[in-house]
Amino acid sequence: MFTQPTIECRDQCAVTVAIQAPGSRHLKGEARFRLSGPQAFVRVFKEGRRREGRYVQIIAATASSSNDGCVGMVVSRKALSRAVDRNRFKRKMREALRVLRVDDNPLIHGDLVIRVKPPLPREAVDAAAAEAFGLLRQWAVASAAETSAAKKS
């Protein structure tokens, strides 16, 4: 899905750039997966269960309106001062969530808020996105185990 070309910078440093496969970006109907409005965020913050990592906090609540859950991201200027870094984190998280939707992860059927804990060093943006993806995967395995145990009871 990704190719990894190497580009030479002006100062002779090698930079690796990930290029997405055609058609994987801007999926049709992607906006319907976004959590929007302050009331929706407040509801998830009040009702949701939390998982915390070093860089991120993930809050999940049952979906309010549709069968497909929505996702909101909170990346403050205090956490990442540069807009480029905030947008990069969000882009990486959207791609990770697409992967989880393709896997039909049960956690994605609820509403999620992904919050970056301040301060996050600029060098750790990729690590924070990977940590959030790992937390989502772990949580999905745990919720699947809880669901199967509840069905057996």
C-alpha cells in the first residue's frame, strides 16, 4: 500500500516520504465518521471509558446516532505548537482508523476521542500515532474478549 522513496534535501540529508496508494485518500463519506459539535465531545468525555498511554489518551463511548461510530481528535497548541505537526498527527490517525474500519474492529462502532497529552516533543509525533494505534488494537482485543465472555454467560 505504501512505497518508501528517498528524497535528497538541500542540506544533503536523506528524507523518507510515504506515498499512499491511489484512491486510499479522501474516501467517499469520510466526513460521516467525524465527531462534530461541542455536545458530542462533552458526551464522550463524560460517559466514555479511558485508556492512557505516554503521549495519548483514548476515550470511547457507545455510539449516539448512527451504527458507525464517530471519531474526534483533540490536539492542542500546547501539546504540539506547530500546525504542521498537529495536522501530521491527525493524518496518521485517520489512516490508522481506516485500517481498523477495514478490519471491522468493534471498537470503531462507538464514538471515540483521541487526545494528545501536552507537551509532546516534535520528534515523538510518529511515536504518539503508533502508540494510539496500539492502544486501539489492544482495546479492541479486550472488548472482543468481554463481548464473547458476556455471550457465554
